[in-house]
Amino acid sequence: MTTAAQDRVARIVDEVEDLHPLLEALFQDHPNITGVEYTHGQHEMGADFVLTRTHEVLGTQQWIGVVAKIGKIHQDLGTIERQIDECNVPRLVEGGKKKISVSEVWVVATSTITHGAQTRLHEKFQSSNLQFIDGRGLAAMIDEHIPHYISELPLPVSTYLADTHARIEETDKRVQLVQLGGDALMIDQDIKRVEYEPYVQNKEARPPRLTKVDLLKEASSQKTLLLEAGMGGGKSKHMRRLALHYTTPSIFLECHILPVLTSLTDILDTHNGDLDALISAHVPAPVREDISIHEGHYMILVDAVDEKELEQDALIEAFESLLDQVTARDDLRLVCACRFMNSAEFDRRFLNRLARYQLCSLSLGRIIEFLKVVCEKLNLEGRIVDDLQRSPLFARLPHSPIAALLLGQLLNQTREELPATMTELYSKFMELALGRWDIQKGLMSQQEYEVSQTVLGDIAHYMIENGLDVVAIGEFQQRIDEYLRDRNLTVSVDDILHHAIERCEVLVSYPETGTIAFKHRSFAEFLCAQHMTTSGLLGAEEKAWDLYWTNVYFFSLGLTKDAPDMLRALIGTDSTVPGRRLYKPIALGDYMLAAYATPYRVIEEGVIAAAKESASLFMDIRRAEEASPFTGLSAMHLLYFLQLIFRDKFGFAFYRKALETAALTIATAADSPEEDAHAVFFLAVAAIEAGNGDGFDFLLKDYRDHLPIDVSLAVLHEADAKKSRSKLIKKLRRKVRDNLKGNASLKAYVNKLYDRTLAQPPQGN
């Protein structure tokens, strides 16, 4: 019974167009062949190929001539005899740089080579080392070295798919954080589509509605798609999964979608933002021709959108350029992965141009199930999971895959001193990864550990500061040498380099390019924060409000824990750029959670500042006093987005007391009644999210006589969403209804709040 490879080989009818490309791909992928030169043509001198092989014992080079034929080789041997004879003539290889003699000749056929033909050729060329590869032998080599050839795809396409698939699988393996017994442990995640429904008249307001979806199906049906998640939320993993799915030959045959996995840095820096140039560089011409013939599509998978250091406005412009290019071409699709944008301007500009999806946080139950699998594989006692559930870590730990994976890795190494926060989790993991426990085992010295920690922090800072994804091993070695040269230490450059690359669990090396990278960007961000904190390099700078630097500041504050001076400096920073002005209160929420041991009065100051700045931003945009791109929104839509962001960042039990204090402080000061009412509204929605079911009561009591109409309407929308039936809500509803009854001008004003963009702000109250 013939194999699939034999059947495919038997159907080859063109020697030059079909057989020669097959042999070239086969020889290039063969581990024992170190060089392949295609010599077919007028000057072939008998051989269609000349192969270079290294002698397995002596290490010397040997050269093999290949004579390839279609079909069966039996009695008519004239052409083959001539080619074998010519193979013995000395020739030039490597572009004419080296003169060699062939020491062996392979005769390859797609069908049988009769015993009589082999005997005759051996007798005629007794001094030559002849080897015969018939169709069966050729098929066996295909099955072993290029199994993708058996698919019903052109060889260039199947080769591209196979090479891309293998490269992504290797990357996936290299960056895998937890492997026990050789098996990579995975955590299933839910993915939901985000459907925003801002405040709309006569319709209940709801936060973004999330509908669970299958990402593979969504990616195949959407032209433009954005996948969002927090730090370590699994974005890169899912992008690689998409690429692996679409590089499967059967899937490609079904849909003719070709994945191109890249990053925003690669697109902008290497290809000047041009997707056509990106495709030309990544996809060979014969593969592009096949896509064109079959009217297929390129799926541009852009990972790490947020890892390109750009101001938020510039990031949005770059993103819009990508969308414009994709929209203009029928053969392009775009899938991007990014940390949460938290930008009303981003929402406004791309709301109707982009399908947005979120990787959902892991439920506590799913994290526990994952940890139980870890414990089972490590033969740990089951009660350790119960102990973990009582740990303060679970009260603060983000329910993200990386948090669960790092915790699983800690269990793999030690059960002592479990961390209490996300930053402490990274600190413990880094201690293990850099060899803290190897010191106790006598496997490394304290000096080696400390130097490794320092040089990794230095290279992380260098890469983050310069927007680098990878760095040359030679450059890393040079930085280690510069550090050691000025110090009287007993460790060597080679020892530190070997430990960092071969034994450290935070780096991944790419020998084929001579580069290294961090397994996860957050590792670089943590080590950068550690380096900048200990070196005094991290100040309350404007870049604290840039998305690119947020995690560095978060980790730095988490390492400090008690950071009143730093937080007060950040709170007092004057951010005048519109994008930063919005992002400041957003980032403050994360920063203050990180520095949880700071005196609580500072936290209260930060909450007050965040609420007042959010309200001030809203009012300035409405009054057209702030040069803002948000004017494409209506007043009620803008209010909806700003409260949604504020609620997301401050709706935690940690802030509950601060939210109450902030509301009382702002109301008591009475600086600007209308603006203050908006600030207290933001505090109220966050307080409800934090578990205070009466969050609106203070607002409705203190501002009952001068509550702005937009705030009144927003409160009613929120009350409808929560199905609140409190007396104060009922009273407010009656008041709004009575005021609107028979008041045509007020009704017109309310209509403008919902329907008219801020580019033409309504006048009057």
C-alpha cells in the first residue's frame, strides 16, 4: 500500500517546475546536509544539485552530485550515464570561490530504479560512489524531513506554512513559564466581545456588554479586530494560537487565510508603517502569487501594540493608518493585541471601525483548579491550595494567566513565604529565577546572584528606555564586562553571561540571530523598575502618564510600598496634554493600589485629585475650553465613558473609605458647585462598584437643589442598570419628569445632551 507521500511523488510530471523545488526544500531541511547549490542548466556539469556534507568522524567537507529524473529508470540510461560521468569533473562552488571534486553521486527518481539499471551503472562507474533513491526512498525522506509536502498545496506555500508554524511553536516553547515533567501547563480563558452602550434616552444604561465568543471564528469573520487584556493577560499567547491555527495546511486549504505575525515596532520602524512592505518582506513571492490566484487574504497579527513607545495621540494615529490600509484592500485583515487603552478618544474614533474583544480575568475557581493540577504533578499535599486561598495574595492578585503561572512556578520551586501582592509575586519569582535558592545549594555565589540581578536590571532598563524587543548577545556581554571592569569582584563575564542566558528563567535566547529577549515584557518592566528605583532614576516625570511606562511605575511603587513623597509628586504633576490629562487619574488608581502601605491620607488626596481632574476635564471639554478630539462625542456619551473609566480604576474595597472622604471633602469645599457635582458623581459610581450600595445617596442629599441635569440623567441611567428603587432615586425621577413636563426648552436641551456632538455645544442650562 502506497503512502500519501508516494502518491504525491508519483504525480510529479515536470522535472524543473516540480521535482527540483521539492528536492531543494528536502535537502535544505535535511540535518546532515550543510549546503545546497542548485546547478541545473547549461553549466550544470552533470549534477542538478551539489550538496555539502560534513564527515561525521573526521569533520571534513564532502561534496555530492545529484542527478534527478522523472518516472522509472530502467534500460535507457544514456542521459543518466552522461550526467554521472560529468559529475566527476572538478567544479567551482560557493559563487566560484572554491574548487571541489564530487566524491559521491545520488541518482534520484520519482518511480522505480530497476535492479538491472543499478547493476549496469555500478559496473560502468566502479570508481564512483553511487547511491540510488527511488520513489519509495524519496517518499520516506519526505515523511521524515518535510511532511508538509503531502498536503495538496504548492510546495512554496506548504513550506512557508510549515516553517512559520515551527518557528511559532518554538517561540511558544521558549517563553513558556511553567513546564512540569516536560509538559507545558495551559490555562483556558474566556473571550468576550465588548459592546458599548452609552447613556441613551429611554433606554437602560448598561456597562459594556460582554458576549462570550470563539476567537478563531471571530478572527475569520471580522476584517479588523482588537484583543485587549491587562498585563500578563494572555494576549501574545492567543496571537500565537491564531497564527498556529492558520498555518495548519488543512485550515489554509479551507479558507486561504495566510497569517503574518508581527509587532507594531516592526511595522513602524522596519517597514515605515507600510503593510504592503511588511508582507513583501515576510512572505515569499511564490506564496504571494498563490494568495492572489486564489483570492485569499493576509491576516496581519500585530502583537504588542502598546510596547511601541509613542504618545497616546501618536499611537492612535498609527493605529488609524493601519485601519485605513486594511480598509482600502480586500485581501487584508487586521488583528491587534494591546493592553487596555482606557481612552475615550480611542473609543470615539474606532467604535464603528473595529470589533473589540477582551480576554476575561480568570475566575478564582479556575486559578484554584490550575494550582491543583500543579500540586498534583508535584505530589504536593492538597491542603496547600486551601492555605493559598486564605493568603492575602488572593485578595489583591489580578486574576490573570501570568499571575497564576508565576504562582504555579513558585509552587514548583518552594512553598515558603508566599507573596501578598502582584509586585511581591514578581519579586519572589525573580529571586527564584535568578538563583536565590541556588546559593543555599552551593550552585552559585552571593556575588554571582547580585551581579546577575544588577546586569539584568541594567539591560532591562536599556531595552525599555530604547524601545527594544531584543538585544544582541554581544552587546549584553559588553555591558556585563563594563560593569565588572570597574569593580573588584571575583566573578567572570562568561559565568554571568552563561547564568543569565542558560540558567535564568526570565530570558530567552535566539541562537539563529544571536539575540536575547525577555520571556515576557512584564519581566523587563519589573527589572527596569527595580533598577531605576535602587538607582534613584525614577522621578515623578511626565512619562508616568504614558501607557508605555505605566507598569514600570506600578512596579516601582509596589517595590517601595510606602511611598508618600512619590505619590504626592505624581498627584501634583501638571498634565496639560489632553491624552495625559485623561490618563493621569486612570494611572493614579493603579499606582496607589501598588503603594498600598502609604499613609491612607495620601491615598485620599489622590482620590480627591483624580475625581476633581476628571470632572474638570469633562467641564472644559463641554465648554470648549480644552482643545480636545473628544468633541465628536455628545455630552452624555462623554460622561458615560469618563465614569466607566473612573469606576474601573477606583471601584475597589481598598478605596471605599477614600471615596467617601473625597465626596465629603469636595462637597464641603464648595469650590464650583457644578464641577463638584460631577466629581462626586464619579466618586459615587466607583463607591457602588466597591460595594457601597448607597453611593448616590450623598450626592442626592447634598446637591438636591443644584444637581446638574446631565448628572441627574446619568444617575437615573445607573439606577436603572442596578435596578435601584431607593426613595431618593424615586424622588429624583419624579423631579426630572416634572421639570421636563411642559418645558419645551429644557426638553430640547436634554435632546442636545444626548444627540448633539460637543463640536456644537448647547447653550444655557
